[in-house]
Amino acid sequence: MTRGSRNPVSGATTPLKTPAQRLAEGLSRQGIHEPALLAAVGRIPRHQFVDDAFKARAYELQSSLPIGFAQTISQPAVVAMMTQTLLEGGTRRRVLEVGTGSGYQTALLAELCEVVFTVERVKALTEQARKRLAALGYRNVHFGYADGMQGWLPYAPYDGILVTAAAAELPPGLPEQLAPGGRLVIPVGPPGAQVLKVIDRGVMGFRQRDIATVSFVPLLAGKV
């Protein structure tokens, strides 16, 4: 039996919204306006991407939570803002995610893009994310265990690249892996002075702009 609340006028029972659906509503109030993105947020069980100790906080708009290995699952508000920025201005059929982490951002991209390539330098994290997404039924994600500083050249070019950790400076190879019309969204800078950059690849070259101040764990080289 589905629980719900009774409408005092009609007498009909309205099904209660899930925590994910309430999260989508909260994001809408904060300026996330892409309908497909909000619908995807409302479908994904975010609590399945965090440890048991933090499940009660999984749907807090402004909370980043630890996932081990000195990494975090970013605030839903930041994840949604970065995803919306990536999707605006073009079709993102093939997308690269640098920094798989918990796999939540991966799942969101998989809901919205045809094919997702995701690369992670921490082997345990990529294995956990692979299992989570497989259990949730995602079949359009390719996982790589590699140094994300280098992108993932064998599958380039990409219509979009989203980086989930902050580089000290823009890795020179990443923009080159964009297809014409592609977009890179990446946090850049030292702790306390990070900005979210958007780099678009046009017919005349690259165009870069800063859109927000952010706070991310550092993007590191090498594999562990």
C-alpha cells in the first residue's frame, strides 16, 4: 500500500514525495531550471551513494559528505549547477567525467547523456561506483582506472567534459579532447581561491569564462 496525504477538498490521497523528489524541488527553488535534470535528480536514490553513517544527510542541499580516501560527494546544489552548465548550449551525447568518486554525478550524467566515460585514480572508488551503477541498471557508462589529469584520450573527442575536483591550473590536455562545439566545466585554483571555469571549443578556438567560486578537493595526478 502506498502511503500518502489526503486532499481536504477532493478527498483523494496524494502519494508522498520521495526524498529525491523533494531534493529536486529544493534545487528548482535555488535556480536549477532544466526539466530533464530535475527529473533525473528526482529518480536517483542519492542515499545509496554514501556510507551508512551519512545516509540521513544524503538529501541535504548544501552538504558535501566524505566517501573515504580523502574524497567527498559534492553538495547536490553544486552537482546540479555544474551539470546544468555542462548541458547548456549544445547536445552532449558523449561525455567524460574526470573523478568518478561515489558515482552519483556519473549516474546523473548517465540519465542525461547517451554515453558516459568516467575515470578515477582511486581503484577502490571506481570499483564501488561500478557496482552501484550496475545494481541501479545503468548500462551506458564506461569506467576507467587512470590518471584523470590526462583525461581519457582513447575515447576522445567528447561533447562535454566535467571535472569533479579542483586542478591547481587548467590541465592543458583536457580542452584538446573536446569535439567542436564541446564544453569543459572544471574547478581551478588553490584551496580558498577556486573558481568554476567553462571552456567552449568553437570553430575559431577556445573561449573561457569563470562562472562561480567553489570549493573542491584537489585534482591529483597518479593512481592509488
